Amino acid sequence: KEMTVRDALNSALDEEMSADPTVFVMGEEVGEYQGAYKITKGLLDKYGPERVVDTPITEAGFTGIGVGAAYHGLRPVVEFMTFNFSMQAIDHIINSAAKSNYMSAGQISVPIVFRGPNGAAAGVGAQHSQCYAAWFGSCPGLKVLAPYSSEDARGLLKAAIRDPDPVVFLENELLYGESFPISAEALDSSFSLPIGKAKIEREGKDVTIVAYSKMVGYALQAAERLSKEGISAEVINLRSIRPLDRRAINASVRKTNRLVTVEEGFPQHGVGAEICASVVEESFEYLDAPVERISGADVPMPYAADLERLAVPQVEDIVRAAKRACFRAK
Amino acid sequence: KEMTVRDALNSALDEEMSADPTVFVMGEEVGEYQGAYKITKGLLDKYGPERVVDTPITEAGFTGIGVGAAYHGLRPVVEFMTFNFSMQAIDHIINSAAKSNYMSAGQISVPIVFRGPNGAAAGVGAQHSQCYAAWFGSCPGLKVLAPYSSEDARGLLKAAIRDPDPVVFLENELLYGESFPISAEALDSSFSLPIGKAKIEREGKDVTIVAYSKMVGYALQAAERLSKEGISAEVINLRSIRPLDRRAINASVRKTNRLVTVEEGFPQHGVGAEICASVVEESFEYLDAPVERISGADVPMPYAADLERLAVPQVEDIVRAAKRACFRAK
Amino acid sequence: ESALSIETSIPFIGHRIDPPSRTVETTPNELMDFFKTMVLMRRMEIAADSLYKAKLIRGFCHLYDGQEAVAIGMEAAITKKDAIITAYRDHCIFLGRGGTLVEAFAELMGRRDGCSKGKGGSMHFYKKDSGFFGGHGIVGAQVPLGCGIAFGQKYSKDGSVTFTLYGDGAANQGQLFEALNMSALLDLPVILVCENNHYGMGTAEWRAAKSPAYYKRGDYVPGLKVDGMDALAVKQACKFAKEYVLKNGPIILEMDTYRYHGHSMSDPGSTYRTRDEISGVRQERDPIERIRKLLLAHELSTEKDLKDIEKSARKEVDEAIAKAKESPMPDPSELFTNVYVKGYGVESFGADRKELRAVLP
Amino acid sequence: ESALSIETSIPFIGHRIDPPSRTVETTPNELMDFFKTMVLMRRMEIAADSLYKAKLIRGFCHLYDGQEAVAIGMEAAITKKDAIITAYRDHCIFLGRGGTLVEAFAELMGRRDGCSKGKGGSMHFYKKDSGFFGGHGIVGAQVPLGCGIAFGQKYSKDGSVTFTLYGDGAANQGQLFEALNMSALLDLPVILVCENNHYGMGTAEWRAAKSPAYYKRGDYVPGLKVDGMDALAVKQACKFAKEYVLKNGPIILEMDTYRYHGHSMSDPGSTYRTRDEISGVRQERDPIERIRKLLLAHELSTEKDLKDIEKSARKEVDEAIAKAKESPMPDPSELFTNVYVKGYGVESFGADRKELRAVLP
Ligand SMILES: Cc1ncc(C[n+]2csc(CCOP(=O)(O)OP(=O)(O)O)c2C)c(N)n1
Ligand SMILES: Cc1ncc(C[n+]2csc(CCOP(=O)(O)OP(=O)(O)O)c2C)c(N)n1
Ligand SMILES: [Mg+2]
Ligand SMILES: [Mg+2]
């Protein structure tokens, strides 16, 4: 059976709302418009305007209200039309949500999910293309998830909603329409995936490719091409940016001795840099080649199609980097 | 001659305002109150309320106004009382300032400085202690500076104000009152330091310690202690987080073959991770030991003195890490 | 050439201020110019729609048809030393400021001759040399930015003012209230122009605002409600506002207007409003038809001449598109230009940093 | 015990609403309680000042002396099922909600028995079990948060309301306008309480706000101006407001009050206002003295009894400090607790990750 990421997210929301009356959805156009990207389609009809709350275009205000509702014990799912707009509300995500349980020594827990599309879409320019994985992933108190497939989307969103801590849930607009095979188990309403655990999407022995979100698909394509050239690549889908599954990454690198990281975000202080640091710290002597980092280009996102293509990783970038890693012994 | 960092910043502002009538200062309490930390002391008297603008506590509003004024050709210096409050305005720093020159293909340059104390102070708790070096440092379009000494403070602030691009200038409250020797050259009103260049604060041959802001002082203390144990540490003061002086860092590591990074911010996706990645990418075969990373603890900042001490790097952490790096051959 | 006095069909409504006269001075030339420019704008937007559907324009594309009178009336009241800043619905403002069709279409298609050399896209048009500061994608952000430009104008005492345009949806943004308070404290020469087209995406104004009387939303700041479908009313209000703000600090103008298209290209624009509503506005309030009627009623032109103008607008647009299509894609090296004004010769990186790196100019 | 009716010395002023009666019902017990609690609060704050100077309290420390009537009057009108949220000036609100002196002082000194186990500090007091949601350090942030708590209250239909307190400086924050608009659209049972002490740090209200009439700043939302130095007036207004918001959605209460101390400990509080101004308020409007006068005038107590109360407050505070001092520092292992409710057994790191790491509970 197949399911799109959009339907996976939509069904996860639906099931969690049906299972727990404290779960509600809030954001711009989530109700009557059925969601800017239709992720919340049908929910207003089913659960009514008290639980599917259309908001004005006031991110700071509604995010603060969401966090306050979580203080009170509800389980808000706050949608950002895209995560670019979360910057208007980032103080509430960091200072009001992530830090409250700590500052109050456990009195004020914040069971909230912030979700929406993150990172580059197609042709939307510099202000609508930023990836926030590294920023949010740096903040203790937050959990940060980034699904790739429909199974990821369902399992992780359900886990996020059930989790007692604030979760930043980074989707990808270009994946919404993609179909993935999905198991019966993953379709069960009790299904959920563990937070903080990466998934080995493809086993291999020559080089480890670590990626998250849309780049997992590119990494799998790269692995396919590499296999034709006799290189066996192991592909790790991070699923969780924070906690980062350092164990899974290091275990794989200890096996393959070579590492390529792939992300769409800006390179400096990115997820790739952290993975590199983690492997250098824990598995230095296993590394047979320099870690290769593939990332978004270090420029604001340009609009023009040719420049945009240069600004985000392509499958051939991953292939090239993996080969560099493999053909070079230390 | 000696000068405090506070006086260094104050004199740099004063001289640049006097040299260029388009430079003005804006922020909370910068005028009549003489600055929350007295960095702008005396400027209102000297330059009047048109050029020293007290604002309401509305960071999004005044930062946007500052950026707009820069669009028009002025050179605003916007003070955040601390950088924690820059989160309320971060959309303007990133989307309105950093990306405009690119999106407009060079039409809308943004010669603005965002400055204020960054990172941990003493006993101010979780919401007032965050370090934003890694976040801002990840964004193309921004330049990010972090002075340590009074010479740094003067030279870099003057460079920042004269620079045609948006500069995030990260000070440290605990350094404001510290005195440093200062040369006649650095006291000259024409003085400035190059953006993007690190400074070797102390030469050494056994291990490289890279730090910025307050941690440079700790690194120097660590180097002193290490020298007593026969370890010669080279201390690099980054000065600039973005652009990052990859050349200076790699040159040093190629000499010492060992690296310790030190920062006060959260570890994940931090400055240390980037430095590690850069050295692994460019100087992998020179590394004789795993890169050691010292950073703020991966928790929100606690208030209690004993916990706070555990949450930020101490000199002994650096010493210990350097020894680990040195006593372990690959 | 003889001056004309024309009455606006709807009176202005003032908040804490006496509104200007309903009698607007104009000339036959001005009316003809209004007609021509609006027709051109309308045609440009319709063509953009087609180009989008032909996949020659990517991403977001927000069209302005229906709202042309605001762009045109505002320009008629001010000079290019005055500044304008707006949101993502920016094509026609750009044209109004003197931008060319070729620059517009080339930008929309991501070509080298675009007004942002193809790097900005639909939402990021600029023409700084005639006081157009963009083209902003973040709802509400342009309001403090516009107040900041006005800060610069006041600082340099050049007697110019800034018009900062935002939608009814944006009107609820907190940064607007912050910027307005500061502008009022500092007496900045800024005019906040709320283009109330009654919907922010799919949300009707009253669902997003407890008080949709946007001309009053400044509370302690005066405001004026203006028929935004009447270019002459817009002109009158903007002239009035410019004089006012130079002496007294900020004012709000609420322009009652309408967008015919959906919000952006993915929105059919018909799920949250009725087709009747749209066609009603088209029939009764269309800004181009209003001027056409005026020109005919005052016998300043003929049906045929006006049709010819429309035809030549179509031709002009087609030619511009053809030209824009000839413009090449940006050179790959442009990936690394304009990141900074001054790059200090630092190295920057592409997706594969070992393969693609460049020294920043 | 006989009920009393007492007239507030200043009338309420309403914005878009008829104000409540100036005649406030009270009882001798309530007045005595007001006196005792305010005296205790005042003493606590003075003691905190000394502890700070003795370097036993670190970082920021914002004192509430002068403003006690707001905390006390509000509590008298509501129950602990109602919620309160405030900024960093939170010690007395905590006490009013039933927090103890020992918890307060231990928190201020960063000890284990602090209300946040020493992890929060002066700005981050909480007592969730009596509806106190903190203690927030970011100016203005608590306003949407408070509206969100009210959202939860309305959602669970429990008939309770939220009071969200903010200063005159915070009143200009854009997020307040955003949250107010949404609260009005959703009819949330939230009372926005502007504690107008006339200064935000060193900035007088009129320098930060074009319109310092904060009870009117909701524009389309009704407001009430209240003598915040008169506990009975505060009580009356809060009672009125609670009833109002349960039926109609948000209201703003502007409490005209005063802080005697500087903004925080580094501010002498005397550069931006005159000593005369401060002593004038102390003499004419002090909230404790007002109640003392009432108690004496109505012969409900004697000078001596009231003095004794003050003495025993002093003793109570001293004993609490002594006890708090005995409380140990937090255990080092607390560094890693409460980062998450559910840590999934993931490893977390100290400054030297090879030396200090812990498995998150
Ligand atoms: C801060 C932010 N939130 C959300 C969006 C997504 N968005 C783009 S336009 C828009 C509607 C704006 O409506 P309005 O202000 O009325 O302007 P109009 O489109 O009608 O011209 C929304 C929600 C955005 N760009 N920025
Ligand atoms: C967003 C933000 N900006 C600045 C500060 C620094 N700051 C703390 S309190 C304060 C003054 C607030 O004044 P007001 O709201 O009147 O409250 P009061 O202190 O008088 O109780 C300022 C500027 C902050 N904490 N948060
Ligand atoms: Mg609109
Ligand atoms: Mg105040």
C-alpha cells in the first residue's frame, strides 16, 4: 500500500485528535481553507472551530497563545505556514517553551508541537527557503524531528503529539505530494516511532551517508548510483535532529570508515558539522578519509532556476563526495 | 596604557559618530539612561536625541526601523540590551537585513550594526544567557564579530560601523569592566581591524586552542597552566565568527596537529563543530588526535551558582581537554 | 489643457482628522495616463498568470489586478524622491515607479535582465533609484522598514516621505503597532497604507481582526478611509497625507480595494468568497472602468481610442515578454555575487564545497 | 463579623465600558489580612535588597515594594483556580498565590528548597498548583502566554480566568496587540493587567508611548483605569473584570501604581525621577499606609497592634531567611534534570563532554 506524506500527516493529526480531546490545531488557514498545503484538510469539519483554530497572521501572538495553552495542560499543534515565519515567534519557542520546564524545575511542562514546511521549496526565493534544523536543534529543551517518508511522517508526528515536551516538527513542502509504501503496522492508529532514533534506510559497507528530510531520498538515489559503480553505501535517515542518534551514526561509521553528510541548510554550524564533530569525538580512529559535507550553498536562496539548482545539493554532489571518500585511503 | 572594554566600545562609537554624520545609535536606554551597561555614555549629550535615539521596548519595531534607515543610506548602530532580546527582532536581522543585498542584486545594501552583550553573564538565568554566535554565524549576508580585548572591541566595532554590510557584533557583559593594555596605534581614531581575520594571541607548538569572546581569556589562562606542565599551546582568538578565518585555524593545526575548541554557547551545531568540520575537511591528515570540544553544557542556563559553574566552560576544562589531545597520539 | 474637478463617488471618512475635500483636481492628460497605465498593469498581471501556467514563472506569484488604482493614484500625488515599500504583491508598484515591463517579466522568469537580475523573483522587485524599496515576503515586515526609511528622510531633512503598503491581513501584525508608536513619538513622515482587499489569503477581514476598521487601528494616530478603487480619491488622499505627515508625523490610509485573482497561483480564489462577489466588484467598482467612464463622460476620448489603447497595451506586454524570454539565465557565477557588498576575498562554498567554491568579491 | 462599605478615593475611569461602583464591600478580617500580607511582602523585598547587597542573591533582582496593593487586591477577587502570570517582578505575586517565604528566599539564593529548586532565580518563580504560571524574563512575552492559559480555561470550560500582568514599558510590545486581537476574536476569559508604575527601567511612560493611556490601548477592547495603590479599588476592579471576561472576552485594567526601588539592583532609581516624586508617593499614596489609616479610622485595630504585626513580619522574614540559608545548593546532578519531562535515556553533555555526561531521565 502507498500513502502520500500529506495523507500521512493528515491521518496522524486526525487520529491523535480523535484519541485525545486535549489535542488541538492552530495556525493560519488551517481551518476553513483546509490548510495552505492541505495538511489539516477535513479536520475543521470533524472537530469544529474550538479544536481547529484559524488565526490571524500574527505568529508571535498565536505561538505565545499556543505555549500558554500547553502550560495549562492542552496539547497544541501549532502550524507555521512555513518555518520561515517561525522567526517572528522564535522567542516563544525558545524562551517560553524550551526553557520553562527547566526554569520551573519541572512545574511547567510544555507539551506542544510546532510544525510546518521547512527549508527550500521550488522558486520561492531567499525569504521563504531557510532550513531551521540547525538552529532549533541547538536548543536544549526542544526536540526536533524531520520526517522523510510517509511512515516517518505518521510515526513521528504521533510521537511528537504524545510527547510531553516541546517538539519542532520540520516537514518539507516538496515531499507532501510524494507517495511511499506504507506497512499495515504503520497504518494502525497506535503506531508511533521512537524519538531520537535514526533509521538505516539502506545497509552498506563502504561509506555512510547521513541525511534528513528530502535529502534522504537524494542519498538513496546516490546510493543506487554508487552501487552500480561497486560502492556499497549505507544510508542513515536521521529522523531526529535533537536528540541526535550519535550511537547509530558512529556505529555505521565504525563499520564503513567513511562518512558523507547531506543537508539542505546553510553549511556553517549546520547538522553536518555536528555529525562530523560527533564522529571525530567518538570514532576518530575509525575514519579512513576526511568527512565529506554536502549542504546548501553558503548564500541566500536565489530565485532563478539555474542558480537555485546550484544552491541546493544534487544527487551528483552526493555521489561525487562519496567517491572522494572511498577512493582516498588515509 | 590600559583601557576597559567598555571605554573601548564607547570611544569607538564616539569617534565613528564624529567622523560620519550618517552614523546614529538606537536602542533601549541608550540615551538619557546612558546605556543599560553604559556603553553609550555621554553620546546623547554630545550628539543629541536625533542621533542617539531612545526607543520603547519594542525590538521588532526598532530593529525594522533601523534596517529601513540603513536601506535609506544611514549607518545605524542598533543596541540590544542583550542579544536574548534580538530573538524578537530576528526576522528583520535575517530576512530584512542579511538577504536584501542578494535579493535585490546589489540595489539594497544594508550598512547596519546590531550590537549588545551576548551569552552568559552571572546569575541571570535561562532566558538571559544564550549565545547567538552560531545562529547568526550560519547566515550568509551577515558578518558576525566577537571581540575579546579592548583592542578587539575598538578595532572591530569601528570596522563594523564602516562596513557596508549588516554586522552582528557580539559583546560580553562580563568583559565590559575588564582592562586590557592598549597600544597607541589602537587608540588612534583611524584604527580598525580587518573583518574575517583571527588573531594568534599566543604562539605555541603542541596544541591549538581556538576560542572567541570571554573564552579567549580562559584559553590564555589554560595555556599558561599548560606551559607549566611543558605543553606549548597556541591560542587563536577568532574575532570573526563569520567570515570564519579557516586559513588561520588550519595553518595552526597543521603546525600543532592537535585542536581544542572553546565556546560558551550550546554545543550542538556550534562554532566548535564548524571548526572541527573545517579542520577535518582541510587538514585531516595533520590531525594527531581527536578534536576536543569545550562548550556550554547542553542545558538551559541554571540560576544556582554551583550549577551555573557547571554549565559554562572553566579553565580546568580547557586544560584537561588539551592534555587529552596531547597525551594521546593517533 | 484644461483642469477638471471631479467628485469622488464615496466620501472620505476620517478618524481623529478632518478628511480632505471630495473634489479632486485633475487634467485630461492625467486621466488618460491613469487609464493607460492601469490597462498596462492589468495586462501585465494577466500575462503573468499565463506565464505561470506555462511554467515559465515558478514559486509564488501574487497578482495585483483589481488594485491598480492604489498604485496609480499614489504615484500621481508624489515624486520619485518619496519612497514606497510594499509586500510581495509588488509588480504594479514597480511599474508605477518607472520600472519597465521587460525588467518585470525577466525577473518573473528568473532572467539576467530582471530588475533583481533574476535573483529576487516575483516577491522581490526593487527600483531604488526611483525610491522603490521592494518587494518583501514576510507579512508585516515592510511596515517598520518603511518607517525606517522615513526616519532616514527626516534625518536627512529632504522633505520627502515614505508610503508603506500592507494588507488587511498584515494589519494585525504586532510590529505594525510597535513601528507606529515609534513613528508617532519621532514624528516620522510616514504614511501607512492599508490596502484592504478584504482577504488575507483565504481569511475574510472580520475573521482575522476584531476591529476591521483599519483606518482607526492606529487608535491615537489619525486615519482616513479611502475608496481604493477610485484613482482620484487615492490621489487626493495621498496628497493630503503627504502634507500632513511632513508636519505632524504618521497617518494611516485605509484603501478599500479588491483583488480579482486568488491570493497566489495555487489559490483559485473562489472557496472563501462567491463568484458573485467578485463579478459584482468588477461590474460596479472596477478602477479601469471608472476612468473609462470619466473619459467618455467628459468626452476626453472615444470608445475606439480607449480600445486601441488596450490593444497596444497587449502588444506592448507581448513584446516585453518576447524580449524577456530572450534574456539569458543568470551566469552561474552570480550565485556568489551580492552576498555582501564587500566580501573581503573570503572563500564561499557551493553544495559540494570541494567542487564549487568562489572568492567573494 | 460586620461587613464594611468603603469608597475608593479616586473614581474608576472606563473606556468603552461603564465602570463599577466606587463603593467596595469588605470586612475587618479582609482589611487586616491586606495589611498583614502587604507588610510581609514589603519586608520580604527590603530583605531581598539586603541579601543582594550581601551578594547572597545574584544577577537580576526586581523588587515590588510600592506595588503590593495590586497583588493583594487581585487575590482578594479571585480563587486559586484562576491563573496569574507576570513578568520578572514576581516575588510578591508568588507570595500572594500562597508561596512561602522560605521557598522565595531559597530560590533567590539558588538553593534546593527554592520554589524552582534554585534553577529559576529571581525572575522565574512559579506555583502551578495554585495557578501561578511565573515569572517571565522577556518583556511582553507573558501576555500571549496568559491569553493562552485563558484559551485552555475556556477550552476546558471550567469557569476560571487568567490575569496577565505587564508593565507600562511592556504595553508597547506588538505581541500584546496580536494576543489581544486573538483573545477578542475568541472571547477568551483573560484580563490584561497593566501595572503602570510609570517607568520602564529609566524611561518615563510618555517617552515610550505616544498614548500612555494604557486602559485605552486596547482600542476596540474595553478598559478600566484603577488606582493601583488602593487594594480595595484593585479588588473591585478585578471582581468586575472577572465577571466581565467570562461573558464577553478580554478587558484591560490599568493599575496606576509605583515602584519605590530602582528597576533592578544596578539601578539607583534616582536618575530619571526626583527623590521628591518618590517621597511624595510614599507619603500620599502608599498602599500599606492607606490600609493602616482605614483600620484605625474604623477602629478595627490599634497603632500598637499594627506595629506588632510589622515586628512579627520582620521576625517571620528573618526566620525564613535563616531557614533558606540552611538549604543546600542544588545537587550537581540537577544540571541535567528537567531539561525534558521525558529524556528517553539520551546522553547529554557538560562543558567538557568527555568528562561530564549524563543520561537524561
Ligand atoms: C509572517 C508571515 N506569515 C505568513 C505568511 C504567508 N502569507 C503570505 S501572504 C499572506 C496573506 C496576507 O494577506 P494581506 O496582508 O491581506 O495581503 P494581500 O495578500 O491581501 O495583499 C500570508 C498568510 C508570510 N508571508 N509571512
Ligand atoms: C524583550 C525584552 N527587551 C528588553 C528587556 C530588558 N528589560 C527588562 S525589564 C525592562 C523594563 C520593563 O518595564 P515595564 O514593562 O514598565 O515593567 P516594570 O519593570 O516597570 O515592572 C527592560 C527594558 C527584556 N527583558 N525583554
Ligand atoms: Mg488582503
Ligand atoms: Mg513600568
